[in-house]
Amino acid sequence: MSIKEVKEKTETVIPGEGEQSGEKNDKCVDAFSDAKVKKEIIKKLNKKEAKMADKKEEGQDQVKDPESVLSESAVTEDIKVAESCEVTTGETSSSEGNEDVDGITDQENSDKIKDVKNTPTITDGKQKPFHGKQEVKLPDGVETVPRNEEEIDITTIQNSETLLDVYLNVSDDYGQMHGDLDLEKAVMGFNLKHRNLTVASIQDPKQILKESTELIKRYIPVLNKSGHIAAGIMTKYGIRLGMIFDIQKIAVRKLHINWTDWYKDNHSSMSLRSAQDYMMLAKIPGIIKYAFLGKERLVEICRVLEDKTVKDPFKSYLENKGVVFNPQKIDYEKVKDARKHVDGIIAVIQIKKAEEKKDLQLNVDEKIVRKLVNMGIDINNTIIEKLFLLKEYNKDFNANTYLVDVIQKGGAEDKLFDKVKKIKSLSKLSGLINSNIKFIKENPDFRNQVGDNTMEALEDSVREIKALIQAT
């Protein structure tokens, strides 16, 4: 019988609730149905274990070729599979070591086949088919049973080494990542103390608000700092990855192969666009020093760099914009300031890109935009689109005045914007009608779905709007 056939007769079990890893089973799984199978298993184990031992003695220091390594690991895997269940004959064994039909005693069985302590009991009374995957060995001291409400039963992910590794690192963190273990303990304690709080049961809401506010004021900066650090580190890793991709691209081109096709065939775990961003960054001299700013900021700035051949083009660009700092001597507060300065520059870049695309100049003062961003005001696409909408309606519209009076000072929104927005929506409505006309032409069977009342209402609305416009 082949090892493959042995595997096919092997069956796995599902962990029972409440059992911990390391507990010994009181029940054994009847993995094989006849005594001949058991005898053959033991013989194969003896031969393969002896063969592996001889190989180890003869050539411990020799380099093994890949095929022999794979073969040996397969043998080891087969032994583990066979060891994962006790071999029985279907007959009742006595404690005195009665001899089975094939002449092998129960005592000899226990010598040949190990009693696997971690084999859990069957929960549903049925054996589960073996699918060729073994449970990943848990680290010392790790149990499958959750220790608290924040943890899961590890048996649900134990077959995935990657998922298990990620989970254990996350579940075992009690403030190690951000570095303030006492603060994390205080946060967990506060939440645990008040986890069953309701409006009806709360005794001193003012005190709870005071304590929670103080805790949040301490917690948020720590989380923000930790997030920035993690993002910066990942950006640094990404730039190094981009360097590897750039090297690969040279080798691929030397072989006269299309880089895009080669990348998609060989690197499915990262999108080509993300790889290209990191490759672009990797080509900028000295860019890795600014990884703490994060990928998105670096990408936005590097796309508009005019001279990428100087010693430190990124630093030169920022200095030209009035942003001067030394990445080698900078504390966290200065890092936050640097990010704000860079975000202000990026906002200006986005406005200029929109001006080119729409062929319309807003003439926005860069200092005003950057000042607003430094104040914590996000000059996002929504605000930029609003500026263009008002400018398109009124050529005399002053974007700088609007930014200062409305965005910075929090002044009342000009009612003109709502009016302009409604007028602009007419063009969208016209496009929607044209789209429906095209649909009905291509799908004549749906014509009867449009009622006469709908058509009459549409005609009346169009006539009314037309009359109002012509009257002006």
C-alpha cells in the first residue's frame, strides 16, 4: 500500500469546545479498519525512519538537492499523518496487552505509534475526511481556548500559518505597539468597568464624561503617533521594494520581455499601479529619508518634481516652497508640522491640475491655501469643485475671498452657490433624458412602460423652463 493510500484512510477530527491544546484524548479514532493495514503502516514507518536516520548520519553537512529535500519532507509528513491517530483492529483491547490477530500486542502498538496528546475529541460523533492539511504547531504556552472576550477559538484558523501569525501578534498586543502599556491598561479597565452601562443604570454621568474625556485626550495622540510611525515604516519598506522592482524591470527588458505582462504573470500579490508608485519613488535620490511623510504625500510631490537628478530633489522642492526641516533632527511635533506643510503644497498642486483640466484659472493665493491647511482645514476635492462651479457662473468670483470669509472664518455660505448648483443640475437632467432616449431606441419593448401621464408632465416642465429662460 502506498503512503497516498494510507493518507486516504486517515481521517481528521474537529476540536471540541472548551478543550485546550496539550490535553490528552481519552478516546481514540478508529483510523484503519483491518489489522493488515496496521501491520503495513508499522513496517513502513520502521523502514522510513531507519532510512532517514541513515541519511542524517551519513551526510549531515552535505547540501541536499531540492528533490531529496522534498522527498524527505514528504516522508516526514506521512509519518505525522499516520501518527495523528492510534491504530486499532476493531477488536476490544485489554489492559493486559492481549495479542491481536496479526501477532502484534497492544503494548507494541503503543511503542510504534505515538499517542498524540494534542488530538482533540470528535464533537459530532463523525470522523472528518482528511484534506491533506496539518494543523500548524502552536507556540509554547498558546492555548486554543480564548482567554477573554477579545479572542477567538484558535482552532478556526489553525490551518493557516500566516493568519495564525497575524492573529497572535494582534491579540497579544496590550499597548506594545504604541509603547504606553499603562495607558492601554487604563483604557481597557475603563471599558471593562462600564461595559454594561445603560441610560437607566448610570449614576454619575458627569464624572464618567470627565474621566472618559481625559482618557480620550491622552489616547488619541498616542494612536495618531503610532499610526504615523507604522505608515512611515511601511512606506520605507515600499520604497525598498520599489528598488527591487526597478532592478527586475532592467533584467526583464534585457530579455526583450514586456514588463507589464511579466509583472502581472509573476507578482499577483500587489497591483501594478502600487508597484509603479513605489518604483517611481525609488528612483528619486534620497527619497527614503522622507518616508515618515507617508506614501501618498511623497507620490503627489514627486509627480511634479521638475529636476530629479539633483542630490536631494524632494528637499530642494520643499525649500523652494518655504518648507525647511532636517529629517535627521526632528521630533514628533515637527513631523506633524511638516506633514501639514506638505499637505498644503499638495492642495495647491491639485488646484493647478484642475485649472489645466478645466481650462479655467482660479488665481488662488498659495499662501492662503497652505495657511488653511496648517489650521487643520482640509482643502479637498469638494471645496475645489465648489470654487470652479462659482467661477464658471460668475467670472468675477474671487476664490481667495471665498476661502477666507467662508472656509477660514466660518462665514455663512453664499446662497448663490445653491442657486448655481440647481442651474447646473439642469445639464445633468438633460443628459439623463438623452440617456433614456437612447435606451428606449435600443429597447423598443419597454416603450409601453412609459405612461402618458409621465410624458405629459415632462413636456409641461420643459415648456415652463423654456418660457422662464426666454423671458429673461
